[in-house]
Amino acid sequence: MIKVKAKKHLGQHFLKDKNIAKKIADGLNSDLNHVLEIGPGMGILTQFLTEKEYPLSVVEIDNESVEYLKHNFGDLNIIEGDFLKLDLQKFGNKIGIIGNFPYNISTQILFKIFENRNRVSEMVGMFQKEVAERVVSPPGSKIYGILSVLLQAFYDTEKLFTVEPGAFHPPPKVRSMVIRLTRNKTEKLACNEQLFVKIVKASFNQRRKTIRNSIKGITGNNNFQSEFLTKRPEQLSVDEFVKLTQEVEGYLSLE
Ligand code: SAH
């Protein structure tokens, strides 16, 4: 069967290098009940995943790729559609997510993993290097941001390896990096989680401003006091955002 023609609007950059595909597939190492590959394309990664013990499903939006997969992988469970619209509930819990992801929806994939943090135990994925670096970044760095805080609150994050553009067809304009997220032991944060998300987002949406200014919309124009008010968001660790959220919670309940 002829190969799939790469479509730019679907973020299609097919991996050519089988050794890299194998390394990604070998990256999942938790005890998982189900593995979901996002964007299998022509299945370079899928072929290694089908050799593993866990049940596997793949979700692919591109009809041409789906036809290719049906033709080349006999009994693969293929879901034709958009990962972003997929209800992960049907895969139970202890799900692993893996893929050489479409870069145009990287951050949406990561937010979806965050939202499904009690189902998704592990993720191994290829991102554009800049996005990957942001996810694993510690506090104090310019690239530390919303996704770093939200994901690191619930996942241990690790860089696995970088991949050069030449490993893909067609080559992307950016370098790539494979990272791993492994669910940590935190079941619930020691604060209101919705408020935590709101505060983290508000803080980084105006990252040059102090926390005092950024969270005014949440606390109101008031005399809320906290040791963090004169800081900028990149200076706060996950635990400090939790502490700040507790303080805001206390303040709002007294108002
Ligand atoms: N894993 C393959 C293809 C990577 S390219 C390889 O390494 O060669 C990214 C893939 O994601 C493409 O196959 C593209 O069609 C698919 N894709 C893009 N948007 C998607 C979405 N919203 N849901 C599921 N798959 C998507």
C-alpha cells in the first residue's frame, strides 16, 4: 500500500528512525491497564507497542492514516477521531499515554492529561523541544509556567532524549524532545484545586507582574496579606502555590 502523504495542518511529521521509535515505546515503565497511542500515523511506534503485554488502542484523526493502519495492522484497536474529544473514562484507570504527538495540539494534550490525572498514570511523548523543556522546568526559570506547575503538582517529570529534525519526514522546523510524566503520590492537593488552577493561571497570565497584581481579580481590591504578594510567579514552587491558595481560601471565607 502506498504511504500516507504528510499533511501539515494535522502536524504530520512521520518518524523515519526505527531505533528512536523503539526507544519511545520502551519508555513506558509503570504497571498499566491500558495504553493509548495518540496519532499513530503509519504506525512506526505502534509496531513496537503491539509487542508489549498491555492492551493497546490508538486514536488517529487522519482518515488516510486509518486506512493505512487497517491494512497493515490486522487486529489493532483503532479509534478514528480527535484525541481531544475522546472520553478517557472508557479505558478505566492506570492508563498510559504515548505518542509522537501532533505539535499543533501539544498544550491541549497536556491540559487533557492534567484533567484526567486520576486516570493517566504515565505519559511518554515527543514534543517540540521548547514545550518539553517548559513541562520539566524547575521554578526560577523563564520558561517555568502554567503547565510546569500544574503537571509537576501531580507528576514526576523527566527528560528522556532529544531528537533532531532529520529523524522525521518531512523534517519539522524545530528540535524535538521525548519526556516522561509519572504520576506521583499526591492524590489531592492540600488546598481547593479549582482555586489553585485559577491562581496559577492568573499569576502566569501576567508573568512580569507581582502576584499581588495578578490575583486581584480573585481576592478583590482588598487587604489580603501574604508573603508571596511581592514575588513573581516564576519564583514560586508548586508547594508555595498550594500555600498561597490556602491563604486566599482562608481570606475569602472570612470576608
Ligand atoms: N506517530 C507517527 C505520526 C506522528 S505525526 C510517527 O511517529 O510517524 C502526528 C500524528 O497525529 C499524525 O498521524 C496526525 O494525523 C495525528 N493527529 C493530529 N491531530 C490529531 C488529533 N487531534 N487526534 C488524533 N490524532 C491526531
